Amino acid sequence: MTSATAPTRGSRAAQPAAGGQGRDAARRRSAASDRTRAEARLGWYLAGPAFVVMLAVTAYPILQAVWESLFSFRLTAPDERAFVGLGNYRVVLTDEIWWRDLGVTVLITVITVAVELVLGFALALVMHRAVRSLRGVLRTAILVPYGIITVVSAFAWFYAFDINSGFINAWFDWVPGIDPDLNWFAQTGTSLTVIILSEIWKTTPFISLLLLAGLAQVPTELEEAAKVDGATWWQVLRRVIVPNMKAAIMVAVLFRALDAFRIFDNVFIMTNGANGTEVLSLLAYRQAIARLEIGLGSAISVLLFGCVVAICVVAIKLFKVDLAGARGER
Amino acid sequence: MSRRRRLAQGLAVALVSAGLVACQGEPGPPVLTWYTNPDAGGQDRIAQACTEAAGGEYVIETAGLPREASAQRDQLARRLAAQDSSIDLMSLDPPFIPEFANAGFLAPMPDDVAQRVGDGVVEGALAGATWSGELVTVPFWANTQLLWYRTSVAEEAGLDPAAGPVTWDQLVEAASATDTYLGVQGTRAESLTVWINALVESAGGHIVEDPSADAADVAITLDTDAGHEAARIMSEIGRQGLGGPGLPTADENATFSIFQGDRGSFMVNWPFVWPAMQSAVEAGQLDQGVLDDVGWALYPATVEGEDARPPYGGINLGVGAFSAHPDLAYAAAECIADPANQAEYFISDGNPPSSTQAYDDPAVQEAFPMADLIRQSLEQAAPRPQTPYYNEVSGGLQQTWHPPSGIDPERTPRQAAELITAVLKGEQLL
């Protein structure tokens, strides 16, 4: 993993100058800096195009959205476009709909990420420990839900629970609270349950894949040593495996939290925001796309972007998520 | 290396020349693109027939729009705001016409065309195709809801809708006495607005008093006797569970399937249900007995003794303001909306004509025994508020009047009016 790396600049500088001749040392330094410069240049050549593309497809739209959010602008009345400063933000932040939608979004994020982390870890362990001959089949089977387009899976779940065409009510009518007359999409609690279940089913494979990569990094010697010392399975898991894959867990949680916070498809298909199930992406969509209010819609999008950035900052600064560590670079 | 380069050069020359040929080509007639709402294929057939009838003057190609009316509007409005010249003809849902006309998305209609296409059109459809006193779209087909009922249930409840207008209160009583479900659309979608509007209009009120007003001046007149009466009826149906457990998510298709089931009784719905039931019987999915049990009457009245104002829907043809051939597009629209085509479309797709003449077609009379009733319903029909801000009005109603069981007859109409007014003033989100 990390042992076989090329000698770094630091180690080279630390080498004692053989013979102690100053001229020699100077030449070596200049050679080193030439090489550093060349490496830096190569780095730019390799990463430059991607950097430019990133600027064009992400930075430009973000800046455009920030700019548009300062205007009162309706697409069907382009002549009435007027600068309103932070007026759109005031409207959004003083509206209870924003806060209610933020609450629903946070609720969905917290529940799905927590459940998916536990389930995903279990699945990752199963995949990791599976007999070699079964491993391929098992991984494919677990990954199938993740391969399904979200809109398609949302429709599948919707029709399964729908009061007219669904089969869930008929199959599970022995469960207390479920009967043929239960309309899942008529109340907040039941609607959110289906949305969250579908979200968990769909994206647990993603989190388990990330955790599987983390599991693969845990040195087997440590596990074996712990077992030799008489540690139980639970102790090995708690004291050896989890601490050694902390970076992978944090990255998985961060990626999934960012994803869950931007949930759209499931809510859009199943309830379209009815019964208080609206999430922030849907609110932005309805203002910008359905109402064609570009200014208001942009303001919500910018605020949503701010929330996502905040989640990133909190995760990286507070929980010290180490993106490089998760990839085994250190 | 050099051979590879030569190959690349050869390929490039071939590609460029192919492109040039393509550009020089197309000596044929101009192609008009018609954006159509999904149907059973009738609009494609009409496009083909009109292309043939044009004798090489133009070719009509169709392009499909999304299924939901609101999604159709979203797509067309976004494209037209970007001055999309590929939109020559579009199938437009009437409530969105004022918004499009007001924004300058529709090419002005020549006077002679207006004269011809406005002649012999049912009242509701003419009103729906008009914006500030001028015809801005070509009336194509016009929809209205009827009261469909199971004769057996009506008899059991001692009600005879065929004999004369029935009221919503009578339906509520009948459904509650026979322990059956009323077929009404309670889902949070456009169909809910359709229902609210019909109830308010039938009580002699209007949701919007001055539809042509500016956004900040649009007056929502729901906190009135008519608004309260509409809210009372909806909340009663919701609270007593008369729409069934599926009411909060019931759209036209859901109510249709309840109507055909064991607890079906009375349903308000568009005429598409008639050919749909007949083909279901032919396919063996529906009992002939159910079809024989079905009756139809005018939309229920809100107030006893006052005529109902049934919902009005349908599709009108708009010509895109940025089309390269608006004159040809209007010629094509006239061909498409020809009464003979409308009659054929009615029979094939179940969408009623806007032309009064088309109803006299013997084939129409045979396929739709209720054709005259549909025509009468269209003459009585009231359009939804014809304001450029219809989307906000409808969205505000859907947020406050859903679910039907949560409606408070005293407070909900006022809350809806306050929300819509604040949204239109830009003070609140929708």
C-alpha cells in the first residue's frame, strides 16, 4: 500500500552530501528543483484539462446561480427583471416552507445514512468474508439495486405500495397497522417511511462498496495477532477492524450524507411533496422549473449548495475525515 | 504515422463533404414540428393526413410532450423562453394559454384564420382559446366532465340523475346510504383544481375576479359564500370517507377503477372512460354487466335549482412565436382542427370535438350515445381562471385544499386566498 513509494523530496534533501563539497550540493539542489518544476509542470499538464472542464461545468453555473439569485426574474416576463439584492434570500429564509423542507431533508438524511451504515457494514463483512467461489455472485447481487435508475426504482416502490395497484397491503396485512385500506401516500409518516425504505434499498450497496474497500485495507496480521491474544469476534471488530478503517467509514458517511441531502427522485415520483414530504431539491425545482421564477429558484439552490458545503466542512474539520487516507495513500 | 495521418485526412474530407451535402440537401417542403400531448395515436394520424392533404406545401412531424399537463407547460415555456424556433405547432392545455399569450410565446393569428376557426365552436372552447378579447389559439378538442353512475346504485338510493340535475348533497347522501364510494379526484394535482373550480363556479362564484390583472393585483375571491360552499362539500366527502381510502391520491384513472369496482357508485370524469370501458369489455377485463349498468348525466349542481358549470378542458393548437413558418403552421392548424378530423379523433381517442358540427356526425352519435350531453355540458362549462398566473393560483389551491378531509369550510378558502396573494406579490414561496 504505502511502503513502496518513490523517494520523496524530503528524504533526498536529508541525504548527507557525500564528500561535503558545497558545489556538489548546490548542483544537486538545482537538479532537484529542476525536477520539482518539471514534476509540477507535468502535474498541470495532466490535471489542467480536467481543471478547466470543472471550472466550465461547475464553477460557472454556480456563479451564474449566485448572480441570478439577486434578481426578481420570471422566465415568462423577461422585461420585468429587476435587481432585488438579497430580497430573494429574505423571502426564502422567512418562509416556514423552507424550514419545514429543511427539517424533512435532514430527517431523511440522518435516518437513511444511519441505517445504511449499519446495513452496509454488515453487507461489506459478508462480501469480504464470503467464500472465494461465491464472492463474485454475491457482490453482483448486492450491487443490483444500486445499478437501477432511481426514477425506475421509485416507480417500482410507488406501485408496490399504491393503494390501487400495490401488493404490499395484501401481502403484509398480518402486520399490525397494515390493512387493505391503508393509503401509504396519504399521511406524512407512512409516505416518509416508503421514501426512506426505498432510498435505503437503493443506496446501501454504494455504502457497502466503500466500506468493503476499507475492510480490504485492514492488515490481516493485526486481526490474527488479536485472535492469538484471545480476543473475541466482537473485540476484534471493535478494537481492530473499525479503528483501522475509520477513514473509509467517514468518507462513506460523508459521500452518502451529501447524496441523501440532495434527494429528489423518490419524493418527486411518490408524493410530489404532498402531505409535508417536500425536500429542498424539490422546493428549488418547483420555484425554478415549475414556476419559472429563476431568481427565487436560484436563491434556494444557492442555499442548498451552502448546506452541502457546510456538511463537507463540518465533516472534514470536525471529524477530520481524511480523503487521502481512505484511498490508502498514506 | 504518415499513413495514419493520410487516413485521418481522408476521413475528415469525407465527413465535411457529407455535412455539406446534408446542408445543401433537403429540397423538400418545410417541416413543421407539432408538439403533441400523449394520446392513443390520433394526433399522429391527423398529422399524416394533413401532410398528405397539403400536397407538398408542408410536412407535419409530431414530437411527444410529457404526460402531465403541468410538465407539458414546463417544457414548452422553457423552450419558448429560449426562443426555440423548432416549435411550430403545439397542443396546449387551455389554462396555460393566457400565460403563453401574455409572454408573447404565440404567433399572432391572422384575422381571416381567426374568423374561420372561431366559427361554430362550443362556447367553453371559444372562451378557452381567447386571451384579452382575441382568439390566440385554434380550438381543437374540448373536454368536459360528466356525472357517470351505476344505475343499480342510483336506484337503490332512490336517485334518478337522468331525470334531472342532481346536487352534490344528494350524491353524498346516496353514497353514504348505500355504503359506496364517490369517484372524485382528491390527489394533489391539477385534477383537484378542476374539481374546486367546478364547485365554486357552480355555486355562482369565481376563484379569480379579474383574471387579466397584474400579478400584484390579482384578487382571489374564494372567501365568499361560493368558496365556503365548495369547501363544505369537499370536506364532507373527505371526512366521511366517501371517496374511499384512496381519495387523497386519487386521480382520474384511480377514480375510474374504483367506479368499475364493487363499491363504485357515482363518478365525475372525462368522456375517455366510455371507450376505455368498452375496450376493457372487449379485452375480457371488464364484465359486460358493469358496462350495461353505467349511466350518464350532467355534472352535479352545487346549489339546488342552479345550473352546474362543469369543468372545461381539452387541447387548443398554438403556433410558436419563433416558428420560421407561422403562415404554414396556421394553415396546418386549420387542417388539423377540421370538424371531420375532430369527429374521427373523438371516435378513435375519446376526446370530444370543439366544433358543434362534429357532434352531428352519425358515426360520432353511434360511438358516443352521450354526444349531445357532452355538447350541452361544453356549452355550460366554465373554464379555470384565465390568468397569466394560473400556475400559482392552481398550485396555491392544491397546497391548501389537500387532503380533502383536512379542509375547514370556514378557514381554508381564506388561507388559500392569502397564500396565493402573497405568492403573487413575491412575498412567499409556493
